Amino acid sequence: MAVGCGAEDAQQEAAREEVQAHVRGLGVASGYTDEDVHCSDAHGVWFREEETDEFTCAVRRIDGGCDWFVVRVERERQRATVALDERDAGCVLGF
């Protein structure tokens, strides 16, 4: 799955962990695996990471393919919300 160059940045890692926890909470009957989750990179300006308030994450379905979830970060409230964005959207995030 192509998500970007190099390793996950801290914000991207946090978004992935939020989605993994969300999917885990849905249970196995939801048809998702929390093992294979990949999120878009944090925004950057000239090799400098900027605070990002929204990530798109591809989550592998047990039966194949991926659905996309969106993670919205509310920094003032120190919380993030996770919601299904698009079913069968593909497993490669091309941002």
C-alpha cells in the first residue's frame, strides 16, 4: 500500500492508532482487521510538518478490499473522531 515516502510521522501514527482502536471496538463481525490500517501523511510545508486536523485512512476488510475512514482532530478538546468515509474505496491512498 503506497501512502507516502519514509516512515510514519507522529500525527499520522496517532491517526492510525485512533482508527485501529475504533475498528477494534466494532468487533470482528464488522468485517475489518485492525492489523492493516494506513493513513495519509500530515501536511508539510518545505520539509516541515504542520499540524493536520484531518486524515484519511484505508482499513483492510477481512473479505478483501479497503474502506476509507476519516479522522478529524480537535486539538482544543484533545480528541479525535473517526467515521466511515467511503466503502470499497481502494487500498492505496494517493495524496
